[in-house]
Amino acid sequence: MSDEFSAVVEQELILPLKGLCELFAEEGAYAELAWFSNVLNMLGEPEDEAAVLRGVIELSKCAFLGFMYSYEASAQIDSLLERAINLSHTMSAESPTGVAH
């Protein structure tokens, strides 16, 4: 994948995830911190589209884990999920040549 893709993944997913993990650390939400840190680790190679897609899929599971999020964490998660959905749509979109990105 291109450097542009890596930069988008960094901006849209990695940086917000880092901020969310910092919030969980401040809140003492250690189970949540561990789970979201694992997702962050999955995005360790932002140029690898397959790894990013696995991270996005894993991230989508966060609503079903039984965690109780603070209002601030919930807002950040909602924004992060929206960004992940938008990024996944971009990844699956076809180029003008008819080949998926």
C-alpha cells in the first residue's frame, strides 16, 4: 500500500486509539485498556491493508464485550468506529480500472 494509505491509517485510527488508551489509563479502566491496546498492536503495520482490515474488524467487536464505558470514552469510541467504517469503505472501493484498492 502507499505511504498515503499509511498516513490515513495513522491519522484516522492509530492516533485516536492511542488517545483512547490514554483515557482508559487515566480512568483506571485496565481491562478496556488491555483490549484496545491489542487492537492498536494489530495496526502496528499501517501499510499492510490486510492487518488494518483485521484491526477494523476486531475494533467492531468492542460493543459486545460487556465493558462499561465513560461518556467521554463512548464518544471517542463512536468517532473511532465511524472513522474505521469510512476507512473500510475506502479500502473496498473500486478504482477507475475496476480493481479494488
